[in-house]
Amino acid sequence: MLAHSVSDDASSLADWLATPTPGIALLSFRSQLTLQEVITQVREMLPQRPPHIVIYDPARPDAEGGNAAAVAGKCRELVTPDFPSIFLRPVSSPPGGEGNENTATFWKNLNFQRETLGALPAQIVLCLDEAQLPYAYAYAKDLISWCAPQFLFPALSQSSGREEVASSTKTSDSNDFAASHFTWRALHPAWSSLIEGGKPITHQQVRQLLLPLMEAALDMGLVTQAEKLLSEAGAIEQMLEDERLRSQWLDLAGNLAMMKGDLPAARASYTAGLKIRETLAARDPENTQWQRDLSISHEKLGNIATAQGDLPAARASYTAQLKIAETLAARDPENTEWQRDVALSFSKLATIAEIEGDEGEARKQWLGCIAVFEKLIAAGKHVTPQDKQTLASLKQKLDLK
């Protein structure tokens, strides 16, 4: 990692802020001193558009900054015609001890606010210190994946009589890859220390460390690192009493097998996970998270069946996925993630129809996919650049204007 001055790195951030483009950037830092220095430098570089500051305090739900909806509302209040920049910065670190419930709840709720934040005509910089990183990546990965560019300021040091910061700026065409990269850097040291200590792994550590790390490794294509995590976890699946957590681990083990080309092993893991999720979904039909988990299992088994050339099985899995996705989307039309799930299901069924040479059925499914994206745009919802590119490609494919 190269060492750059605070001023140089603040310049990269200031360059992004100088061009009024809506979006959310991520700024990871090690100390409040580092963050304050960066903000000061940005203010000096952009005197005409100094950033606003919104404080959040995940450890204190009784405080205004501990309410994610209130934090998003404060950002909305700061929106003006001159397209402001807004720094979301933590006021303090969460108290020590594993699994702080207040902090976890805050990040879950802020994740739900990502649509609101992403749609604001403003530039938002989400500031994360080391204490917040595990919670943010465990409970707000969707929000983190939207953040681009991403800036890293890990440490201050003294050099040549001036304050400098060892840092790097990561911008990537793939927001998901960038988020995975940050997840790995943020959480892997804690996992390594845990393994070296030889203590039993708790459910909370699986949720906050192992699952995000495994997902990050697979997202980045790091098969060797994913296999090492699998080995270090040992027989974790049998030890997990939390059924949903066990199904998530089976999903990731299946993803690794899929990446290695071991389709039978992947299918076995996904099938085991599906059985757990069917039980959970039947136990509580009103639990939308369990229903969505079940739809994901159907999708994964559909992908396996497609890869194995079993098109009838693939169609059955994707049809089951679509049924659940449509039910969830109808239940909450404001949830764009659930709307995208419907579009994904349509695209999967369209692909199967194309493989079978059924052009009419394929067109029908593609039109369904297009309709979802157009509905989101018409409703003024946040639509990612990837969504817009997909929509344009499909219209061109079907010769639509």
C-alpha cells in the first residue's frame, strides 16, 4: 500500500464532490483525527460548496443519531438546489463486547434507507471507522455495495514534519467487487485472530465474520481463500442451531462447489439449504425474509439444473422463484430489491425459453423483465447503472423503442 498525504487523498475525494452527481461514496478510516483532517482539507478545497455533517450514533437508539430513519430524514432536509455534499460520520464507537444489538439494529435499518439516500439529489459520503465496519458489512451489505467510489484512510503517521495518511482510493466498475474488497480487508484480520486464539466460534461470529468473508471471497473469485475459510470453519454446519444461519452457510458452500465446477456437490448443498428454508417459510408465511431466502434457493437450484442441461427442472425452479418474488413485490411495491427479484426471475425463464428455441415464450418473459424496470423508473425509484444498461440492451434485443 502506498503512502499519500492527506491533502493528496482529500483531493481525490474533492474531485468527486466537485462534480455534482448523485451517489453515495464510502470513506473508511481508523481514527476520528484522520477523518477530521480529511473533512478539513475538503472544506479548504471546496470553499463554495463546503460539506454538511450529519452525525450518527448506532450505540444509542435513544439519541437522534441512533435512529436510521431520522438520519436519512436529516439528509433529506439538507438537500438544496445547489446539490450539497453530506458526510455521515459516527459520533462514537459502539461499546465493547460482541454482538451489540443496538448497533446491529441501526445498520439493518440504515440498509432499509438506502433507497431514500440513493435517490437524493446530493452527494453522500458514508464514513466508517474500524469499530463500525463489521456491523456495516454484516447488516448493511446492500447499502455498502452501492457505494462508489470508495476511499480508505487506515492510519496517520508522521513523516518529514507533516501529517500523512497511509491510504488508498478504490474505484471500480463493479460496485459489488469494491464492497467485497473492503469487506475482506475490514474483517479478515479479526477472523484470523479468532482462529489463532483457538476459541470456539459463536453464532454471532459466524454471522458477523465468517459469512461476510466467505461471500466476499467468492465474489472476488478467491477460491483458495474460500476453501481455507471452509477448512477453518470445520464442521460449523452441524454446530449451528440457528436454522437460517445454517442455510446461509450451505448456500455459500454450494457457491464454492459451483465455482470449482463440482455441480453434484453444489446441488447437494443447495438442496439441503432448500429443505431448511421450506421448513422455515412454512412455519411463518408472513416472514418475508424467510420467503425471500426460499426464492434464492430455488434460483440456485435452477442455475444448477441449467448448467446440467436439465431444462424442465430449471424451469420448475425458476417458476417457483418467480411466484415467491411476485408475492413479495405485491406485498411491498416500494421495495425495489423485491421488484428486481421479479425481473431476475423473468430473465431466467426467458433464457430457458431461448435455449429451447421458443422465441414467443422468451419474448414474453423478456417483456415482463422490461416492464419491471420501466415501472421502477416511472415511480422515480433508484435504478442502478447496471439496471439501466440491462433495460437498454433488452429493448435493443427486442427491437423496442
